[in-house]
Amino acid sequence: MIFAGHLSAQNEVLGEIQFVGATKVEKNSGVWVDGQYLGYVKELKGSKKILLLPGEHEIVVRQGGYQDFTQKVVLQPGEQRVVQVAMEKDPRFKMPTVFSEIKLSVDPDRAAVFVDGLFVGHASELGGIGRSLLVAPGKRKISVSLPGYQTFETEVDLAPKQKFKIKTDLIKVAAPPTSPPS
């Protein structure tokens, strides 16, 4: 799988996936291709477009409180495919009656945020003025992930109505060394 915009749009080997979402929910939903988080729908274009090797790929789009949108896509060399994302509310999701509040400050703020292993949104949605994450009190495992960066993980034990702030700068992962041609 390749996630790069520096390859030519006229590429005849790789296929391209484009995402379209009708509402803010879809546009802010996280995208996984073949199990790897790539970003959220509205940012995956231009220099962040998704180029993939030909063949079958599994697309999963996630948003807290919604059912996963899953689609298998078979790409041909040079093919451009548009995936229409449609999120449906998860009837099993219930907001706790008593909650705690987590405010996030993450750089880069496009990183995916997980609570107890479940995707809840990207960091920019969960920090700043008037933005936070409401969770049930108790022990919560928080992780923040973005391709090309080390995953940040922490565990918090929150009391009811407690406000908690998490601030972190994700650390870039060094690119693997390339071996010179033989």
C-alpha cells in the first residue's frame, strides 16, 4: 500500500481511491485501508491522496457512535475509484448518564484517537475551545496514532465529572534506511 502524493497522477501501475462523504460525520470519519489508519475522509486528497497496488483492498471508515462502513475494492492498474461513504448511527451506542471530560492537545492534530481500543475521532475534534471527549468514569486507555509517528498511549482513572487534559507532541518515526543499488 502506498500513501503518497508525490507520484504522478498519470501513474499506470497504481490505482487511486477517492472518498466522498455527504455530511460532516462522514467527512470527519477515520479511514483504514487493509488495517492501516491513513487519516480522515476530508483530508485524503491532493498531496494526501491514496494510491494502492492493483488487487483487492478492504476499506473501513470509522466514527465514534456510528457503525463501521466497510467496503472491499478491487483496483486495476491506473484505475481511479470513488468510494461514497455513508455512516449509520450505532443503535448500541449509549452516552453515559454520568461522564468525565478529556480535552486533548495533540501535534499533529490529524492523529486518530482511541479510547479502550475504539476509534472516537481525530485529535482536532477533541481539543480546543468548546471541544472535548466525554467518557464514562473509571479506568480508560487512551492512544493517539498517526502513520509515520510513534503511537502515544496512556491510562487514566477518571472520577465522575472530572476534567482531564492530555497534551502530547507525537514523535516522528525515522524512515527505514534504504540500501544502495547493487
